[in-house]
Amino acid sequence: MEKPLITQNEKYTLYTFKSLPSTNTYLKEHCEYFPVFTVIRAVEQQAGRGRFSRTWLSAPGKDLTFSLLLPLSAIEIELWPNIPQITALAIAEILDEYGLKASVKWPNDVLINGKKIAGILCETQKRKKQPCAVLGIGININSTPKTLSEIPLPATSLFVESGKTVSCDTLLEKLLLKLTAFFETLGEEGFAAFYDKILRRLAFRDEEKTVLDGTKKYTGKIRDLNPDGTLELELADGSMVTLLAGEISFSDG
């Protein structure tokens, strides 16, 4: 395998590979050899993975695909499910800097105008007998409408939304600094430090949607985000369902 370009920062170490099958798979397989806050980036990701074993499609050299190794020992276990949520918030706040109004599709997607611009895959792993998280992130940066049309759900990119080519390197640097700061805050202050900001960005609030939760399927109106990050869904009969995890369908209920 070709040697990566290494960039060091006081917060993280970035390894940039020209090509990898999957940054998450690579980091999971090699996490014993890397310090925490290592970032593995692939200019071209050949077999990117999303949630539920889906393929993550990205344009080589035009989009961001990377994974970050996070230590979990100092994070209360009940806060682990909140990591993708604060990651989505971090991405949304960075997109604000580019003049875009981003929303968070519970629990871990970022949308612009109802279309997906970023996805997150968080997987736990043991590193030197200590728990860690491999946080995979894909962001559509300079994908064209033609490339996005190959994605089997409504998708967009910074280029499509702004009409401008965006530097992947600059955006990545901004995001990593925000992510590491957010992770530190999560450990010190808990999810409460982020709750209000995520709630204000909650996508599809008061809209009827179908939510897949494992083998179960619910259809109802998204009513609220609870202080622990769980989702409140109101069913047709007026009863409420609290969802710990799952996926909101883009289509109506």
C-alpha cells in the first residue's frame, strides 16, 4: 500500500491516502497501531460504507471521506449514541460558514433543503483493551448533479447549493477542530451542551414520516427530540413512541 501524506496538529494526526476501500474498515483493522484522534482520509474511497451496510458513493478527489479515532473511556456509556448527533451538528455549523442552512436528520445525517449532504457511521472498537469509536464521515463537497443522480435518495453538495468549488482541505481542517472540541465538551458537560442547538435544526419536525427501528416500522409525526437524544414519534392513534435508534425515511409516511 502506498504511503500516506501525514499532517500533524496539536489536536489530531491526519493520514491522507490516495485510495482506500473504506476509511472506517481500515481504521478499525489498524486502530491498535494509531493513537487516538488519528484521522484516516481517502481521496478516493472505493467501497465506502454507510449505515445498515449501505454503500456510500463519493466522487474521487471532489468529496470528503474520512474516519476519526475517538477514545471512549472518558465518555459515559449512555452518551455514546450522542456522538453521531453532535457530529451532525458540527458539520451543520461548518456549513453555516458557507452560507448554507443545514438541518439534522435524526440521528446522524445532515440535510440542505431536504437533501442529504453528509452522512455519519459510528462503530465501536477495542483499542489496546480500551473502547474507542471509529467515526466515519462522508460529505458531498464538489459533486456534480450527474454524480448525485446516481445516489438512490435525495442528495446534494456544497457545489450544487452554492455554485462554487469548495476546498476540501480547508473544510476538513475546520471540521476536525470543531469535532475534537465538541467531543471534549461532550465528556465534560454531556449532551445538554448540544441539545438546544440540535433541536433547533431537527429535520421533518411535525411532519409525518416512516421510521425504521431494526425490524420494526413506525409511521407518525416527528414531535420532539428528548434531552437524552431520543426521538418522540406520535402515531395515528395519538400514542407516543420513544425511539433510541433508527432511520427516518425520506418519503412521507
